[in-house]
Amino acid sequence: MVDALSIIPAAVLRNLADKLYEKRKNAALEVEGIVKQLAIAGDHDRITAVISLLITEFTYSPQANHRKGGLIGLAAATVGLTTEAAQHLEQIVPPVLNSFSDQDSRVRYYACEALYNIAKVVRGDFIIFFNQIFDALCKLSADSDANVQSAAHLLDRLVKDIVTESDQFSIEEFIPLLRERMNVLNPYVRQFLVGWITVLDSVPDIDMLGFLPDFLDGLFNMLSDSSHEIRQQADSALSEFLLEIKNSPSVDYGRMAEILVQRAAALDEFTRLTSITWIYEFVKLGGEQLVPYYADILGAILPCISDKEEKIRVVARETNEELRGINADPAEGFDISAILSIARRQLSSEWEATRIEALHWIATLLTRHRAEVLSFLDDIFDTVLKALSDPSDEVVLLVLEVHACIARDAPQFRQLVVYLMHNFRVDHSLLEKRGALIIRRLCVLLDAERVYRQLSSILEEETDLDFASIMVQALNLILLTSSELSELRALLKGSLVNAAGKDLFVSLYCSWCHSPMATISLCLLAQAYQHASSVIQSLMEEDINVKFLVHLDKLIRLLETPIFAYLRLQLLEPGKHVWLLNALYGLLMLLPQQSAAFKILRTRLKTVPPNSFNVAQLKQTSQIAEDSDMNQVTGNAHNVINFEMRLQQFQQMQQRHRLHTKSRLQSCNSTSSNAPQVRRQEEARRSSVVPDQTSLPPSRSSPRGPFQH
């Protein structure tokens, strides 16, 4: 075996370990000359022996000065080898790389210097150690010593130059190393990594875009760094990649979409804006690749629509419109169930704009894929129903549109109305604040007659009589005042002369009986004046209470509105409309004389033209009017309403209300002595009126009512 000590003079070896840099430098030059001569002679065994001596006796020495001298000596030997250096690199480079982690900062500095000089000599042959060198440089970029950092930066620039001009660099082997370090938080390491990504992406022969999903999340993570410079570098790199994506015919949108969706929910505004911008571009460019990811993308977009940052809101809305404009098919992987699940979840968002867009999505899916949406109806129906209590009017109107689309089918229609009634029952403020809005909109969307028939059918069986009375009064007021229900009023006006009007009158009458004033209003609207007079005269002392008088006051004022113009004009022919006069005078007699309503009605009745009939003529006219009211069906006798039976129905319902009122008063009187028991009874009563959809009576067909033959 060759003895290296016989090759290198002892004085040179002493100087190589000297504490003075100049002596070590001169000794290194001596080593360089010796190795150069050996290389010229082709004596590689002796070269190997010299290198081994430098490694074992110097670079791995416990003495710092020896390690420094060993590093300088290895660099000098490489320089002496020149073109022959490549075959000795596997011996030279590892101990230098090992010195990068030396505890002495000066040794680490000399390691950077040594490797720099080695790399300058071997250039591309150096690539086989790239991953180890990259790993070492990554650590040195965050070194605690500024001089070491500076030396590492110089070495890093040289390595980048070598890599960009080399055809031996393997991006496939490098990416795992890069991916492993992308989530490091140290700012110096982050700058180092972004620098390498940018440099490699600039090399035409290296396809960094193809590996973008492997380090994209790390780049987005850097957008929220505390250092402005790092954020700027990361943003610049991302902008360049996005430009490449736009110009590339082949991109893996799917994997990156998963990353972007997560980053869209980042706490950092700049990260959210960048990710939502990328999503917008992906939706425009991705095509079929993104279809399976639509649900995840939507889940990211909807919250951003309500972002506190205006720029994010704008881009999110544009992305949402772009996404909704794509008519994807389930056969292509479009997951309707997942989209519905996202929309349902966002209906609980605290932000109105997000809830509105979630409803737009449900409506869109119902329009395009109705059958598929209805198959998943059980998953979303309750949530959409609950949205009817949303504090936003716009949300409620959209909810009603969605329900109207669903409720084309009878079971869902009844379920909707039942739920509405339940909500109104447990939350009277909802009925007071939103009742008119909800009912009117439903009438527009689902046909007013259908809605009112269903409501009447449910109210007819209502066990909570107080609620039934309140609900009927509300429905009656909407019927009399809403422009959306003008056709329904026109139909009711013909109740005495056509079968359709008569059938609707009978259907509503069954539930309108819960409220005397609503019943009277319905009769006046249907021009059933004799029956209105009979209802008024059937009222008992218990019926004339404060609530009754309040509602009577409202009716008197409504009689002065354009809706009842036809009724006021009929007063021009008192002889022809005796029962109308009779009914109005009956109402006048029920009003307190000092009330404003009494004065309004009395003033109106004073304007009725004087009747020129004598008593006999009046009796005859009265009989004619009665016959006209009861039989205005021009030959269709089976269409006549059995008003006698209707009156019995009204009286029976009012008797139920009287008994209910007495029972409640008795309960109140006994409260002081038996409060706990009363509370239990009240709770039981309340629980009995909560609609259980599994036990509610089935939807009834339109009641025919008894006919006269």
C-alpha cells in the first residue's frame, strides 16, 4: 500500500494544520503541485493515498485547524487533478459535505469555500452529488453565522449555474427532496427554496410545471410569511406558474384544485385572494378534468362570496357564475349529491350573501337535474324548510322559489305547507313579520287557489283553536288586500253563479269558521249577503269581545278600499240588494257608537239612495233578492250552496271556541292553587299541536259540500 507520508513532506503537513491561514494556504499550494505531478504521471494510486491522508488525518481530526487544513487540501488536490478530478470525486466530496455540519463556524465556512473550488473544477460531473449538496445548502442558508451564510450563497449561485447548463440533472430525483422541505418556516430556507424553484422553472428542458402539485401548497404557505420579500418572491413564482398553466395544453388540474380549495379558507387575506384567483382560472381552463372537483370548489367559493375583502368577494362571485354556467352531466362525474351537501351546509352560514348563492345552486340543480335532486331530497328538505325562518327577506324569497320547484309534486307540496303552519304555530312573530310575504310569494309561485285550499284543509283539522283563529284572520287579510290574489277574489265573487267559485268558497269556509269576522268577510266577498246577515245574527254575547271589535274595525275600513268598490256600488240599488243592507246594518249595530268604525259605516249607509218601495214591495223585493242569492245558477241547481248546513258548521265551530275559552279561563283561575299541574297540562296541550309529519291527517281532496237537489 502506498505511504502518503513519503509523498508529502512533513513540513507541508505541519503547515497545513497551522493556525495561520497564510501557512495553510501555502501548504495547500504545495499539495496542489504534488497532485498535479502525480496526475501527469497517471499515478492515481498515490493520488488516492494523498486524498485519504487529507481525509483521515485532517478533515476528520478533532482539531479545528486540522479540519480547516484538510478542506483546503482537498480543494487544492481537486484543482491539481483538473480534468482527472471526476474519477476521485466520490472520495473527495463526502468529507467536505460532512464538514457542513461541523460545530465550528470557521470549518463550515472553509467547507463552503472548498466545495466552491471543487465545483468550479468539475462542473457537470458534480451533479451526481446534487441532492446531498442541496440538502447541505438548505441547512447552511439558515446558518447562525453571517459569514457562513454569505459563503453558502456564493456556492449556491455556482451550483445553480452548473445545474442550468447540465444535461445530467434529474428533476424526478430532486422533487421529493424539495417537497420534503417546502413547509419549513425558517425565512432563509424559504428564500433558498423559492430561488431554486424559480431557477429550475426558467430552464427550458426542466418541466417544473409537471411537478407543480408537489410543491404548490408550500408556495401558498409562503404567501402568509411575515417577511414581505418572501411573500413577494412566492407570489412572483406563483404568477409565473399560472401564466405557464394558461399556455400549457396539459395540466394536472385535479391535484392542484384540492390544494387551492384548502388554501381558499386560509386566515391570510393575500393567500385567500391568490387561491381564489387560481380557482377562477382553473374553472375557465380545466374543463372535464375539474368536474369531479366541482363540489370541493363550490365549498371554497361560497364562503369567499361573503369575504370581508372586496377583491376576494369580486373574484369569488365571478368564479361562482363561471362554475354555475357549466352544465355538467352526472355521467361525466358531476356529483349532484356532493353539490347539494355543500349548498345545504352553506345555508347555515352567518353571511347572507353565501346563503343566497347556496339557494341559487339548489335552484339551478332543480332546473337542470330535477329527478336526481329529488332522489336526494331527504338529505336537504328539512334544512331548506328551516331556511324559511331566515332573518333575510331575500333569502326567504329564494327559499320559497326552491320550495315551489320542489312542491310541484303533491307530497312535497303538502309537507311544505304543513311545515309552514308548524313554524307559524310555534313562532307567532314569524307569522306577524313574514306571514304575508311568505303566503303571497307562494301564491305567485304555486297557484293561489292550490295554496289556499291546502292551508284551509290543514286549518280545518287544527286542534290549537287560538292559533287557528289567528291564522285564518291573517289569511283572510292577505286574501282581501294582496294584488297577487286578485284572481282568487274574482273567482270567489262568482261563488253563487259558477261551480268553481262555489267549490272554492265551500273549501275555505270550513276553516274560515274559526273566525267570525273572516267568515263574514268571505261571505261579503262572495256576495252571499243573506248568509252574511245570518252569520251576524247568530253571534252570541261571548263572541263580541275586544278582538272581535278590533277585527270588525279592520273590516269596516277595508269596505272603503277599491277591493269592495263593487259592494259599495250595489248600495245604489238597495231594493235589489236588501240582504247587503241588512248585513251592513247588522255590523253597524255591533259597533260601539263612539268608535271611528261606527261613524265610517254610518256615513256610508247614509249615502244609500232613499228606497221608494212601499212595505209590500219591499217584502216582495226581499223575497226576490233571497231567491237570487240562493239560486243564481241559471238552471244548474246542483251548484247551489247549502247555506243552512254552512251556518250549522259555523255555529258548531264557534261553540268549540267558546268552550275552549271557558276552559282556559277556568284553568287560569285555578293556577294559583295548582300551578305545577296546570303547567303540565299546558305543555301537553302544546305538544299535541306540534305537527308530526308521520301522523298528520292525509291531504284531503277539495271538499264538495252538500248540494241542494
